[in-house]
Amino acid sequence: MELKETDTFMINIIAVIFVFSILVLIHELGHFLAAKWMGVRVDKFSIGFPPTIYSKKIGETEFSFSAIPLGGYVKMAGFVDESLDETITGAEYEFNSKPVWRRIVIIIAGVIMNLVLAVTIMALLTYTEGEQILPTTSVAMVPDSSMGQRTGFMPGDKILSVNKISVHNWNEIQNVFLDHLNQNITFKVQRENETVDLVYKKEWFSEKNGEQLGLVPLLSSRIGDVQYSMPAGVAGLKSGDVIKRVAGIPVKDWIQMTEVVRAHPDEEITIEWLRDGKRMNAKIRPQAFEEKDASGHISRVGKIGVSYYFEHKDVGVLASVGSGFTRTWDLMALNVRGIYWVLTGTKSAQDIIGGPIMIAKMAGDAAQAGWKYLWYLIAALSAMLAFFNILPIPALDGGHLFFLLLEAVMRKPLPVKTKIKVQQVGMAILLSLIVLIVYLDVSRLFF
């Protein structure tokens, strides 16, 4: 069976609808539940933007699913939002009739729900998957024109420390490198019988992909996860098996093994592996996939449905919850750093900012990689959505929150006409940002 480009396109479409629907549902559900809790009538709850595909009125609220899955909204009585509806009668069930603190709860509920979603997913992934560690500090490949090559890395180098911090696995190398971006970073490397210092220079960070070393870790040919519907699973391979020979060719590491497999799409070959010291073998036919390279050239490659081996460390419930909070906080901190880099001109907006097109591509890639990768993407996007929604921009939750805090300080609400004018300005700003982001997406993908 060959996975064609049309199949990949459909996977991408389904994945992006799923991802956006989850994010929007959770966010708007926060506003909806808080509004009901605070006694505010909700006239409409919509997932997606018009045209409406399906709607049904339950009680006082019309629930609808609309065609454009890039957002949603909760329409509350007496609330001046992006619809610019200024119908305010002063009824007890209206948003503006409630005390400021109740309105604040309603406004921040969407952001809180996004944070809860991100923390929950991260915690569950940590608990079910454990801590996954790439057990190597050695370099297998240094791609041409990469930052790793410019820094001076060579295949076979063993990284001992990063900025004088000792590292014992690839995870630690990545974490220390990311923590010290936008500054000089010194790698102490064991190269054959000598120790050398390699320096990544601060000024390189502002270049395109400057935040990526591009190094490929040296991994053994030991198998991690196995997709049992794919050729490897059908042939009987299991997690922990060490592949020794493919198509009659001896393989010593992961790169050698995958190169041979990729070269035999839809061809029957022999694969040999070790399991608990016992040598085993089977016939296998790598499934053919179509891949497009950077120049747009499409080629057929073989895949058998295995991933490389991680050392697994079990994590308890409390530690997993703590990890969920830590990982969510780190994602939000990375957003702050990204905005700072763009505003200071350190990085271009094209390098940092991604929009719906890029998210769609990421969702498709994650869906093809497996459910845990898709859920991680949802958690990351949920944290990002929470962060950007709380910014004090008119028409966003943060803009509404700002005016509520202003009202609390002034002890009187802003005039409705003023709110409408501010909303109009906010919508203009948002539309301009959307146009810019889509332009960046298109230029990044096609140019």
C-alpha cells in the first residue's frame, strides 16, 4: 500500500480540523460555563465561523457548528464584542449588569481552560510515556551549511559540556542550548584523543534557522516504538530489538538502517535482528511513501513503522503534574522570548511567527507521526493560544480584561460607543495581523 500525496492532504485536513476544533471548543466552553455560572444569558455558542453548517437551540442558547474551523465565539446578552452589537437593556441576565469581578471571571475563563488543557495533556503524556531520554551525546551527521557545521562539529564528536554545564544525553544538550540562545555558547567536545572547544557565536542567532544546530545524534539501531499495522509489526519486530542487517547489508546505527529501508520502497527484503541475544530474521516489504524535498521533487521512500529507542524513566502522578505545569510554563516563556526577539530585530517575523497554514502543516505531520505527537501539538498550541489571548489587544480577551480593570479603578464603565470604537480598532489590528501572518505562512512554505 502506497501513501500518496492525496492521502497526505486528507490527513492534513482532518488533523487541522480536529486540532482547531479541540482548541476552540475548550476555550469557548470556558466562557460558556463561566457565563452560566455567573448568571449571564448565552444566546449563541459557535464552533467555527459562518456560514453555519448545523445549529440547534437548547434552552436559551443556540449551539452551532460552522464551516470555517479557525475560531469560534460565545455570544452573551449585553456584551459588546466583535459582533459590535450594542443592544444593552440593563436586564439582570446581561453581562454588563453583573459586578466587575463576575465579568472578569467570565473573560479569563477561556484562557484558564486553555492552560488547564495544556497542563493536563502534558501531565498525562509524562505519566503515560514517562521521561524519554536519547542516550547519547555523540554526533552522527553534520549537515552542510548548518549552524553545527559553522560551529565546527564533525561526525563522531562526543559533546562533554555546554557552557561549562556537563551533559549526559541529547536531551540535556538541547535544553542547555535553548536556554542560552542569543549568546555565545561553548561546546567542550571529545574528538578522538583530544578535547576541543567549539563556539556558537551570538550573532549567528539572528540568521535564518540560527536557533537550530542541525546536528544528528548518533543512535544505535535499537527499536523504540513499533506501529503494529506497519511492516515491522507484521514481521514480528518488538520494542528493544536491535536490527543488525537489512537487505543483506550490515547496519551499525539508526541512520545506516533507515537509509537501506528507505531505498527499498515496496520491495521484499530480508531483515535480521537480535532479541535477548538470539538472532532472528524475517521477510519484510517496506511501505512506500511519497516525500517532497525542499526543491519540490517528489520521491518514493520505504518505511517500516519503527521509531528510535529512548531510555524510559517512569514518572509518578505528582511529578507528572509538576512536569505538566513546568512544560506549559516553558512554552509560554518561549512565546515571550520570541516576541522580544522579533520586536528587537534579533529574529525576523518570518522565522518566529506561524499562522493557520503552518499549524495545518504541523498538525498533518503530527497526525502521521502518531497520536502522542498530535496531542503534544494541541497542548503547545493551547498554551500559545492562552498567552496571546491574554495580551491587552482590543477584541481579544486581554483587551476586554483591560477595560474591566480600568472600570474597576475608575469605578464607572466606559461608554458603549467608546467600547464599540475600540472594538473596531481592535478588529482592524487583528485583521491586519491575520493578513501578515498568512503572508508569512505562504512565503515560508512556497518561497
